[in-house]
Amino acid sequence: MSSIDVAAAQDRIRKCVHCGFCTATCPTYLVTGDELDSPRGRIWLMKDMLANPEVAPSPRAVHHIDRCLSCLSCTTTCPSGVDYMHLVDAARAHIETTHRRPLPDRLLRALLPAVLTRRGLFRALLRAGRLVRGLAPLLPARLAAMLAMVPDAEPAAGLAERRAPLPPVGARAGRVILHLGCVQPVLRPAIDDAALRLLARHGVEVVITRQSACCGAIDHHLGREAAAAAHARANIEAWEAAGAVDAIIITASGCGTVIKDYAALFADDPAMAARAAAVAAQARDISEYLALLPSLPSQIAPGLPVAWHSACSLQHGQQVKAAPRRLLVAAGFDVRDPAEAHICCGSAGSYAILQPEMSATLKARKQAALAATGAHIVATSNIGCIGQIARPELHIVHMVELLDWASGGPTPLGLPMENR
């Protein structure tokens, strides 16, 4: 950490009054009961790290900070306004530059961003993964977790990835950029295609820039700040070149949390700070943008039960809570909220691979809570949650797929036949 980073982190740490409110909502603490797996416990570890910033952190500190999901439920709960998000980001960056991990860890942490941020390479490895999935029981837990995420079939590239947005219907109501991420277009292109149809029906012109890249989230949460900044800079330059728009629309809420924080990523870069802040100010989750537009007539029978899984990156990271639920209700769905709706499902980007045991525990807990709603359809806003939660009796879709269907689009893939 630089001296500026240390000073900023110390200011944030001083805000923590150790009240313990965060322990009631921290997923890892709820599972382990270990104080060091709570936000205030991790803050104690960070304070110890900052006392000697030139010294490598202890293995204990690395272990417990690695186990943080960055779900940010603690920030929603904290009465003192502790900026835990930037604290844990700084801790991860410090660990990345001062701590030497075992070779297998270093290789995996280098492999994940190298693969997941390159759609062509990601597709190729998914094809290879389908050929060797049967070996999963023989492999270490992390590799088995990676194979478990490989889909049965490879969907064709969607309209968004082909950069073929649909013309607006009727009078033009706006002009937006649609952020094309890295993982989502490969695993579920139907999400962005549904967004394109939905925006076109609203009369919105959509721009998809060829030069934009990964939002930077994968590298950022691994403490690789320079790589994250490189991705962010590429996006900023591409979006600036697109001309005036009303908003930058994001359909993966995990990306949205990072893009809305670009100003912090470039706070110490005089050449980029204002530009990053301008882009961050325009970033909107698609639910935020749709909530500003008139409702479209629903073409489905009202009352279909849908459980709403509010992704942590949306409800805690972006504090967007009312808009998605309101849109689904307006479209005619019977929206049901699960118990422990504030608790993470355990996906958290690459967390499910790096911490497979904790991720699996949280996954089972979330699946049980969603099943208890009695709804067989689950709507969410993040591709990681979709892959994490799905099981035979829980058909999980992105909320824009349901809104697109309700306003005249195709039935979302995998929906039970009785609902088609």
C-alpha cells in the first residue's frame, strides 16, 4: 500500500465502533461463528496489517480476508457508515503485492482472469471441460468446482455479441450503451438479447461498442488493481467515443457495482479521474433504467409465482432494491421474497472456485430458502447467481428475460412447460 492508501484505510477503520451489527448479516460468520470471519474481525486484521504495511500479512489474515465474499451486506447493516468495500479492496491489493501464495494458488489466480475475460478462450475451455467433466470426482475441490460450472451445451452467440441491436419501435425515447461483459455473453446470451428486445419496444436506441472489454471486476476482486484499471480504461475510452447517451446499461449487477465505482479506481490518476467519474455517473442497472420508462402491456396470464433473488451486488453494492421487484409486479408476476434475502448465495464472481466449500454451504442455504417460497421460477440480476442457484426444481432466469417474455418476447429457456 502507498502512504495515501494507508491513510485512507486508517480513516475508514476508525469509523468502526465494533458494535457487531455486521455479524448478524455476514454470510461467512453465520456459517463458521468465527469472529475473524466477520467484517469487524477482518477490520481488526486489516488494522494489524496497516501497522506494518511493508511487512507481508500473516497467513491467518490472508485466510480470513480471502474468505470474504465482498457481498457488502455489512455495509447495508452498518450504523456507522464504515466503507468496508474499499477497505477489503485495499487489503486484497496489499496481499497481492506483499504475500507470496503457494504455486497452485498463484497459477489458479492467474488463470481465472486470463480465461474469464477473453470470450474466445473461455468458449474453447468450456468445450474442453465438457469432455472431461466425468473426472471431477478425482480432482481437487477447486478444479471440480470449475468443471461443475461447465454448461451441458454451448449457446450460439447472441445479437448483443454480434453487435446487432434492434431498431427502436416508434418514437425514439432514448439512446444508451449496453455494456457487453465477458462471461455472460458466453454462458447465457439470451439475457442481453432479451434486454435488446425490451429496450427496442420502449423506443430506446442501443449502442454496443466493439472496443469495450471486461469491466475489471474479476481482476479487481483478486487484488490485481493494475489489470482492473486497464480493463476500465478501455471501457471508458470506448464509451466516450460512442457519443452522447442517456445511460450506460448493465445487465450483470456484479459488473454494475464495479463500473459505478470507476471514480474510486482512478481517484489517484489525474488524467483519468474526471473521465472515470463521468462514466460512473452514467452507469445504470437495467432495472433502474426501465423503472423510468412507461410500463409495457403484459401479455401473460397474471399471478405466475416468481421468487425474487436480489443479488448482493445489486441490493448491497448498488443499493438498488425496489425497482426490480416493482417491474416484475407490474408485468403481472406474483413476486415472492425468500427468507434471508440479504444473505449471499455464495457465487461472488470467482469465489465459488477459490472457496468451493464455503460457496457450496451458502448455495445449499440459498436454494432451500428459495424453494420454501413455493415458486419454481427464480428471477435475479446477475449471471453468477444464475449458475450458482439453479437446480432441477428451481428454474432461474434473469429478470429481463421475464420482462421480455411478458411484453411479447420468447419464453425464457428452461421454463417449465406448464408455464409456456
